[in-house]
Amino acid sequence: MHAPRIASGYVGRALLLGYVLFCLIYLGSYQLRLGTPLALQRGAFDLAIPLLPWTIWLYLSQFLLLPLALFNARSDVDRSRLYYAALLATVLAAAVFLLFPTQLERPLLPQQGITSHAWALLFASDVDGNCFPSLHAALALLAGMALWRRGWKVTAALWPAFIAASTLTTKQHVVWDTLAGLLLGVFVWMLTPRLFRYD
């Protein structure tokens, strides 16, 4: 399949288009989900992981990591690979959200301080479903893979790992969601070069 190459001069426009598509696909799959969502239960591993409200900042840093990886990709080919892998991950995850919807009870949080505003922003802009697989973990891993190829190996290893961990310490996902999201990220990273040719 031929797709436009994401050149360095077009990253801003590509990001804007990608974000619009993400919102349409992600939120649309929630609104159109088929059947009653499965209420996820926290297992022993999940219960052993503490709720750490301050890690919402790590969770939200996803919205810095992905643009950083796109702007600093090693080449236009790597940038295009990351871009289309992220879109493909979103489409595949949305298919699961649509056909096998899941839902997770949101945690009770402190009502004061700047961190409470970050939580309020998250709850206002996100949904309480679309849990399995964790797109947050998948997209963080994809950004990390692109940065690894750029040579930023410490950033590429640690930042996505912190984001993946924050999906659990913020209680936005259970362990299986996060693991499935990481597997989804690996899968689409390997699949994208086989599906797309960048013109």
C-alpha cells in the first residue's frame, strides 16, 4: 500500500491530521461499541500496585513523547513508519474496543492542588472504557522504538517504560491491558514496513 511520506517539514500538519483521526477512531469506537462493556476486575497484581496520583504527569507525558519522536526521527522513512504504525495501532485497538468493549471503574482522587487539575483534564477528555488493549502503552512503545533508532537509547527505554507503568499506578488500566498494548505496539511496528510504501 502506498502512503505519503512524512517529511520533516510536514510533521506539524501530519500531527494535526493524526490527532483528528485518533479522536474520531478512538472516541467513535466508544460511542458505537457493540453490546454491554465488560467491567474489568483488578487482579492480585493490580491490587499490589499502589495508586500514585502524581504519576498522572507521567501518563500525560505521552502527548509530549509522540511528537518528540516524530520531530526527531532518524529519517523520513522512520518518521513515516512511526506515524503509520501509530494509526494502525489505533485502528486495530478500536476494532477490539468496538467488538469487545471493556470498562474500568475510575479511582477516587484528591480534590486539591495542581495534580487534581491534571486528573480533571484527563477525565473530561477521555472515556472510562476502551481499556483492552492499552493504546497508551502501545503508542509509547512505538515512540520509543523510533527514538531508539535515532540513537536516544536511554530516553527510548525509560520514558515509554515510565508511561506504561503509569497506566497501572493511575489505575487507568489493569496489567493485562498494558501487556496487550505493548504486544500491539511490537506487532504494528513489525507489520507496518510490510504494509506501507512511502511516496
